[in-house]
Amino acid sequence: MEYYANPIIISIIIGLTQAAKTAGFPSRYAPLLALFLGIGISIFYDTSIDVKERVLKGVIAGLTSSGLFSGCKSIVKK
């Protein structure tokens, strides 16, 4: 399951961020929300590794999800 953890976490973060934006969360704070969601989900998802590594994986997942979504959004607009 280790190989599939990051894409699953990134998908969850994208979905939760979009749900928050449709519920009225300001769009300009969406990357910050994605970052905190990534850290929070990663800390509780895989407890077999060190906390520092889980936080780092969360930061990577949060920033990746916000960049992935904005990149795909700009491609679709063109």
C-alpha cells in the first residue's frame, strides 16, 4: 500500500480543498488549506515512519495537490 499512498492522499486533498471552496472558503487561501490538509492527513495516515518524515510527505502532498489542480485548470481553460 506504500506505493499508492501519495496519489490517494493527493486525491483526497484536492477533493477536500474543492469542497471547501464551494462551501465558501476563499480561493486565495486554497493552497494554504491544501498544505495543512496534506500535513494533517499524512501524520495520521502512515504511523510506521518518523513524524518528521510524515510532515515532509504531507508538505509535498499538499503542495503537489494545489499545483496539480491549478496546472490542470489552466490547461483546460486554454
